[in-house]
Amino acid sequence: MGDERYELIDLSHVVEHGMITYPGLPGPAISDYLSREDARPHYDDGTEFHIGMIEMVANTGTYVDSPFHRFSDGKDLSQLKLPSLAYLQGRVFRADPEERACGRELFGGEELRGKAVLIHTGWDIHWGNESYFHDHPYLTREAAEYLAEAGPALVGIDSLNIDDTSDGSRPAHTLLLGAEIPVVEHLCGLGGLPDSGFRFFAVPVKVRGLGTFPVRAFALVLLQQEKGGYA
């Protein structure tokens, strides 16, 4: 980064014991595998360690979906390339808070190829409340078709699901993951980002045989935006 001044903005929810990310899926169980007390006899006086254990479904917190999440022959987490997840040119699109359906018109005719397209709905304000699970914003089929053709590196949303959960065909997942475009759901804090001029990161653990995993999503924003930000 040289002498450039920048800010790192966290875009992820905290994963906590018992929290519910999606109705019907269990919350994570966080516990000790080796407590500090039990570790002490194994080390010199004053030396102790903690080894924790977590049991959770892959769809916990802020997470990324790879094509394998939707397609049995799609790329799993271990096959995702870092250029599709990290240091991506970011572009935030602000959805109408009065409309649930985010349509094709949201994106205009902008060049999106290779970028991280982030849909800011503001739904993250409901995180941790029952209201988060009902009537959430989503991407329409027509918008997903447009994005699949436009070729962004990644698409993310700060909502319960990028699809309307009443639509069992899940068109946004089907079209985007079918085009090998990873999807990040349950983002937060997008209101704190500029519309453009930043880099986006959402990298999961490199696990073979899984299609989804939590990420620590964040943006890198130059503080001197008048000098051009990130092209």
C-alpha cells in the first residue's frame, strides 16, 4: 500500500453461540475442547492455552456460496480462485428501501465485469430480530439474468437471501452460481461504503466438498478519495 492512507471496513456479522442465521437451521455450538484449566498440567507454571470447538452448519453468519452449493458438479470452496474473492473492485448499488424486489433497472448499463457487485438494501438493521426472517429484499430473476451475463466476479447482498424464499426455483442462486459467480449473503455495513473506489474481500476456508462457508468480509477504502480511489 506504500504511503497511502486507507480504512478497513468490516462487513460481517459476529458468529456467536446459538445465533440463528436462517430459520430452520441450527445455530453454532461453541465450546471448549481443551479449557485453560485443563491445559495447565501439560505446561510450565503460568503457561496455558485454550483450544475451542465449534459445530455449525455451513450457512452461518456472513457466508459465501460457491457453485457446489447449488450444483453437484460445480466448484466447491477449495476450487474457488482468490481473484474471485479478494481485492475485487467494489461497486455498491443502493436498492429502494420501499421495494422488496431488486430489479434489473438497479444496475443501469454500467460495466460490471470482474467487479464485486454489492446490493445495499439496509436489511441488516433487522439482524438478531425475528423481523430479519420475513419479507426480506431479494434479487429478481430478470436482475439475476442480467448479472449472469454482465460477468461480475462476485455478487453480495445484506439480506436474508439473494432469492425470494417463496420461489422454490431459487433463480438468483441458479443463474449466478451456474455462471460461476460466487454469492455472499448476510452482509452488513454496506451503508458505510462509498458507491465505488474500494476493494472488497470475502475469503472462506479452503474446504473440499463444501459449497458454503462463513467469511470475514471487508472493504479497503482509500481515505483520500479525491485522488481517485481504486480504479
